[in-house]
Amino acid sequence: MQTDNLDVTNFVEPDAAEFGKPLRVLQNVRVYLVEDDLSTARVYQKLLQDAGAAVEHFATATAFQDRINSGEQWENNPKLRPQLLLIDLVLPDGSGLDLIERWHKRWPQIPIIAVTAFATVDTAVAAMKAGAFDFIRKPVSLDDLILGLRKAQQHGELLRENQSLNQAVHILSIAQTLAGVAEKKSLLKTYLKVITRELKTSEGFSFFFDANRSVPELLLDLRQAGIGRTEPRELIQTSISALIKNRKPVPENFAEVDSVTLIPPAVCEARLSPFVIIEFKSPTGNSGFIALSKEEHSGTTLAGDIAHLAPITMQAARTFQNLDVATSLSLVDELTGLYNQRFMEVSLTREVARSQRYGSPVSLLFLDLDRFKAVNDNLGHIVGSQMIKAAARTMRDLIRDSDQLLRYGGDEFCVILPNTSLDGAHILAERIRSVFAETHFNLVESTGVSGANALNITTSIGVASFPESAASVQDLVKEADAAMYEAKRAGKNRVSLSQKSPS
């Protein structure tokens, strides 16, 4: 910004020796002064400094317009941000009314006082309509000027307080809306709509990543027509894939993880510029991703703007985690902490698809505890429940980390064995059967039942494999289940293999 060389330097701070003067009613108030007459400007500056103010003088409309245009660079800086404006309506290179109107539209909480030597009723009305708080006629009474500025300052403080209150209420309202969303994917869509509206972004995408799958799902695309041409797959390949590459595996026993403590949302610059990515995490391993970009953004960063809306983002993160945990808990067996039959369908579908893609087999064990009903009938359901938990712990210790143990229901369990043929699955099934046959479970301490001190529960196990003995997920479950019942019919405490060849 260029100003006349005779002008006082910008933001002249009051001299410390002057602090004892009685009229310092504008102490630490920053004033922008737009006045083309330098002698008048010096008088105003001296008067305002004596009242405690710091003054920045603009001798032309062009100089002041430059300051308005660079608003993003100074409006969040307390050292540069003004509390009052004093503008002459007649300037050599522009209209003070135009400056008032432009300023008021952008910063209505910073009051303006209009000054002119050509005052009429129409001029005063025009200044007020443009957005001026008050109107003063030249020659200015210095006492009236200070009084007018003081009133304007008090008005500005009230406006700013109201603006802060309104902004807080606005943010609270949005947060309450997010808290009321009942489905996690809908939440990610709603948050994207909110954040793009609040930040006026040009491109926005929301994704959901299921830890049991390999590629995030695109939920919502909010590209503005004619502005953004970024494809969602570009973001996945260049940025989101890097964030999920080293993700921890899905918990083996989700019921034991901390599902209460909030995992804070993460905000990072994407590898694909100029995008910023917000990640909402869950202890299940699932995540929600929001990708945003903003064209012609200067002054503050997009990540910084997101930080200003932290209450909204934190509420979205908490709601996402709560909804995701609730959904995931519906896939977990409460007694053992193992995944249940509903999750088995998802996991087995994934493994069969992987088998088809890479040509590696996947096998399934179907296990049933023999004569378990007698345990419940003779010793009670407390002992029966503890027996189920003890059986789950025993099987978990026998399988590989890559295998997946699930409780199918009642006293039935399943084990999904990736990269395992029918023969390999048979070997593991026989090992499980023999361990149960040789183990006597002591459940006295956990149940308080003295008779539960040497329980021997055997197992009947059915084994099937894809594609060796089944052509689909449904066939694989059906064949393993049928083989298990064959082991039951053959006398229990044994392993039976599916004899069917896939059609």
C-alpha cells in the first residue's frame, strides 16, 4: 500500500509520557482514518493519539481499497485489526460512500463514522444507508469527534459480542444436528455438506473405509460445476490409501477394546494438492474420510479454517465413533467377545472373493460341543456360559493369527482359514478335537459351583474348503455344517470332511 510521504507512519502508538492525560477514552483502540487532506489528517491523528488510540492513515480511496482487498491477511491479527473507521466522503480518486458500503458488507461489526464538508440531509441519509454508524460535518468539533468515536466504539463492542454469541449459537446448532444423526454414513454426508457450506470450499468428498475391505467407499461428491475436476479415485490412490496402508488389523476380540475414549479427528494436507483430509477414526479399525479443497484461498490455510470449526468437527468425530462402535457391537458375541454369525457372512464373503482373485483356497471349520446340554441341565446355565467362554479361549490358542474364530450360536463355533486347503484344515481340526478330548476344565472359581471341577467336553467338527468342496459362500457354509452333523451321527468326538465336489 502506498501513501503520501508526508503522512504520519502507520499505526503511530501513543507516547508513554502522554498516558496521564484525562481524555484517554480511546485507550488501545485502533482507528483506520481515510482522509485526503493531510493537515486535517494530522489534526485527527494527534487528537486520537491523545485520547489513547493508535491510528493508521490512508490518503486515498485506492490505498484503503488495497487494505480491504488484503483483509484475509490482517482481519485475524489483533495488531492490525481496527475497531473504528473514520472516512471522508469526498476523496480525489473515489467515493467514501462506496468504501463505507463495501466495508460494512464484509465487517459490519466494525463501526464507521462518515465525515464531509459538504453535508446535507441527503448526504447523511446516503451515508447511513451505506452502513455508517454516525455522520459528522466539517469543521469538526474535536470534543464531538471524540464523543462520536467513543459511542461508535461501544456500539462496535456490542456488535462483536453479539456476533460471537450468534456464531457460538450457530456452531452449537450444527453440533446438535450432527449429534442427532442416527447412521454413520449419513453422518459423513451431513458433515461434508455442513463443512463445505461453512468454509465455502470448491470441492468436497466423503468416504467410508471398512477395515474388512480394501478400498474406501465414496459416499458423497460435492464438486462445484466448472471448478473442480478431481476424481475421487485420484484421492484414494494418492492420499487415502497411504493413510490406511499401515492400519492395525481388525481386533480379534472387539468387546475388550476401549470403545468409550474418543479418538481425536486427524487433519492433514493431502498428497494431492490442494486437498486437506479430515479422518474420523474408530477403535474397530473403520474410518470416515472428508476431503476438501478451496480455490484462490489466501491468508489463512484451509486446515486453519477447519480448526476454527473445531466444535463441529469434534462432535462429528464423537458421533461417528459412537455409531460405528454400536454397529460393530451388533457383530460381536457378548459372551465370548468373538465375532458372531452376522459378521461371519461378511468375512467369509471377503475371503472367498480373495480366493477367487488370487487362486488360493479358503477353508471353514464348523464345531459343535458334544453333550453340552447335559452341562446346562446338571450344573446350571452359569457353568454352561463359563464353559462356552473356556472353549473359545482354548480354540483361540490353537489357531493361527490369520485365522478367524467366530461364535455361530449356542455351542457352535466356526473357524475361517485363509490360504488353507481341505487337507490343511483337516490337520487343524484334528488338533482341536484331540486337545478338547484330553482337557478337563476346572470352572469352580469362575462359577462357584463345586461340581464344575473336571469337565471334559469333546467336539464334533465338520470341514469344507473353497473351491475344493464348494462353489460359493453359501455352499461352503452348507457343506461344513453337513460334515459336522455327519461327525455327530458317527458317534461324536471326531472330524468329518465334506465329500462333495463343487459343480
